[in-house]
Amino acid sequence: MENFQTFSRGEVVFREGDAGDCMYELESGGVGVYHDYGGPKEKLISTLFNTSRELKLFGEMGLLEHAPRSATVVALENDTILMRITEADFETFFTKNPSMLLDLMQQMCNRLRRTTQDYVEACHTAYDTVETEKIGADKDRGLLDRIDQLCAFYTNYQPIF
């Protein structure tokens, strides 16, 4: 099972749309998770470094769902070392590291919770914007800031307000 790979800074680990046939454990270095990597709407979604206290597993969604990758992962440091965990290795990996299964579940729950919070905030911002437009009122600074944050989160948008 011990399938280690070394990546140089800027090297792509996997691309958005690739088959989700494995996951990775970050052994050393760091990676960036991007949407539309190299495209006009490129957005850095998150980073993961070996020094962080977060779980050092990524790519599990594609593996568990047998679905295409939802993002591109790129090495951020030279000598980034990753352990590749295939579907065949999955059970053995977690049998040897049972506490990591709970950690992975918690990580996935945290991501889902943050996504839900972001979605609800986006809905509130959209609603408040529409309601403000309906009555012809000026958008207050708080609403303008929320619109800027929402746009900046999802794009490379530069604030205009």
C-alpha cells in the first residue's frame, strides 16, 4: 500500500474533472485546492500544509463517490510528499489508522457545515439585495460589504462599492 509520490512546487496532483480513483495523505510540504485552475475564474479554495493541525487527507470525495474530481490540487512547495491511497488500499489504511476514519468524517462534516453556512449567507444577501431594490432604497454599507464578500468568495471579483 505504501505508494509515496513526490511533487515539485506548481506540479498538479490531479485536475478538476479527472477520475476520482484515489485519495491522498499529505506527508510533507503543502498543496493548494483550486477551482478553474489556470482558467480565467481561477480561485484558491483552500490550502493544506503538513504543519497544520488539520487532517492531512484530501481527494476522498472523488474516491468515495466514484465521481470526477471537483477541484484541482497543486503542490505549493518543493518536495511535497503524498501517500496515494486507492480504493483497494482504503480499508487497510483505516484498519491501521482507525482514529483517522473519525477524523475524516469530522473533516467532511466541517466542510459541509461551512458550505451550508456560506449558502445560507449567500441566500440572505441575495434576498436583502432584491428587497432593497424592490423598495428603491439605497444599499447600506453593511449590505454592500456582504455583496463584495460574496462576489470575492466565488470569483476574482474586485470590490466596486
